[in-house]
Amino acid sequence: MSAGQTVLAGWMEIAPSAVRDETRQDVEEQNVAALVDQYASTLYRVAFSVLRNTADAEDAVQEAFLRVLRHRDTLDEVRDQRVWLIRIVWNIVLDRKRRAKTRPETDDIADLSRVLPANGLSAEQRTAAAQHHAHVLACVDQLPAKEREVLVLSAFEELSSVEIAGVLGITESSVRSRLFRARNLMANLLNHSRSLR
Amino acid sequence: MNTPTENTHHCADGGEADKTLRLIASLPGPEGLEDRVKIALHGTSRRGRVLRWPAGSRLGGGGWIHGTVARCAAAAAIVFVVAGGGWGVYSRVQPTPAPRAIAMPHVTAPGGFSNAGAMRTPQTLSGTVLSHPVTGATKQNNATVNKDSRASQKKGQQKKGKIDQSRKVAN
């Protein structure tokens, strides 16, 4: 074998470090895939509770996992992956909601009547329930942002007040006081709308 | 402050809102969501690999050291090219010194006025100016002054003649 061929062979040989990189990358991708299996549904529900549109919520979930993939090197440093993921998707959906125009209530009613469980209700009853829920959600939209965010997140039974505080980056006592204010405001809004009818 | 009845009512309404929000929060995700997300991630991951640092740099025995050396060399080459280009421009374009005085061209407007060879003379000091006009008394005074001066001149000449004679005698 000539000297040139030897050099070429040495150059073409794949280094062990390169193989190690590939292996590490595969492991990281498997970790991300495990996160998808575990938390995709939760993230979707969080996204849907703000966006109230199935396609937008799914897009938000995909975007959240793409961000996770970009920062997969730091996955080991994350203490609570569930709160971390919810925080990511929360920021995404808030950003999207800010950019999107306010949805008319009729869209909410149509979407809700499609996604709400039937539970043996007739079509009319389902429409009436959807109207009622859409009306409540319209009242929720009228709340100040801080109170609204806490109220929406408190609806997730799997999230404790400590975890909500972690998602929003505030203290637990702030979560409680905001939740109290949100409920009072919500009651006032619903009473007011009822008296107008 | 809220009365107890109002509070109960508020709680009921707040509960109504909570009920709706909980219902929405508990809605199941669409079927196949996980698979779709995984496919999207897989596609992005593969595309990312294509755009990564060329595989050639990771070949050979050096491993990451080889890659680091190559990056340093590339960075040094860029710095060298930029610095060399800058020096070339600087060495070619020398800043010209600013002239101390600006020589104005001699402009003679055609058909305009010329100085007709006139030269400017500098303004000199004027002579002594008499403060009082010359009268008869001043003329007489001047005459006596002249006589005295003439007499003194004669005396001086006589003195001078005597000195010359005494010198001649001495010689």
C-alpha cells in the first residue's frame, strides 16, 4: 500500500469520537421521544385551554417539543421536566394568543360543540351546553391577564399551586391571592351578564 | 365587603367557571398526536444533521481536537484576510497634508475693471503740525533766535581758528 493510500485510509476512517457523538445523539432523541409519549397529551390540553382550537394547540405542542430538541443537551439539568415543558408550551400559546386576533364567541361554540363529550345528550342539549361554556369562557377572557392565567392553570388537577407558581415564575402566595381575585371577578362578571339578560 | 349570601353566590359562580375550565382541561388530546409530533421531530433532527459541521472535519484521528484546530485555523484565516485587506487599503490611500495657505488664482474678469497699473502705497506718518498760526511776534522771536545762533556759530569758528593756529605753532 502506498503512502498516499495509507493517508487516505486514515482520513476516511471514522473516529471513535464521531461514533460516540452519534450514539449520544440517538440517546438524546430517544429521551425526547419518551417525553413526547409521557407529556404530549398534557401539553395539548394546556395549549387547547388557551387557544381553544385543535389545530393551533397541536402546532403549539410540536413547537414546544422542537424547542426541547434544540436544548436536548441540557435535558439532564432540568429538575422538574413536567413543569418545564408546561412552561415552554405556556409561553408559546400566550405568544400566539397575543398575536392572533380575538376569536368570536361563535367560533368557540362551534369548536366546543364538536369536542365536548356527548354523554347521552341530544344535539340541542349539546348546543346549549356549548353555548353556556362559550359564554363562561368569554367572561374568562375579560379577566385581567394575571388572574386569568392563574385561573386557567388551576383547572388542571395535576398541577399544584407550587407547580403553577413554577410555570408562571411567581410565588405560591401570589398564586393563591390571584386565584381568589379571579374567582371574585368571575362571579361579578357572570352576575352582571345574567342581570343584563 | 361581600355579605355571606354574596360570597355563596360568588363561590357558586366561581365554581361554574371552574367547572367549565376543568371540563376543557380534561378534554383528551387528538388521536395519533404523539406519532405526529415524533415524525415532525424526526424530520427536523435529520435536517439538522445535514446542516451540521461537515463530517470531514470529524474524520481522522484527531476527534474533537481536530475539529477545534480546524475552526481556529479558519478563524485565523478570516482575521488575516480582513486585517490584510484593511492594511492594503490603508497603505495605498495616504492622507494628504492640509495646505497652510490657500493660493487664490489671479482672476481678471473679461470686460471688468482693472487696477490700471496702480500701486498701493503704504500710509506714512504725517509731518509735524503747528498748533498755533505764525504771527509777527513769532517772526521777530525767530529772527533773534537766528541772530543768536549765527553769533554763536561765528564764535565757535573763531575759537576753532585759534585752536588750529596754536596747533600749527606747536608743530
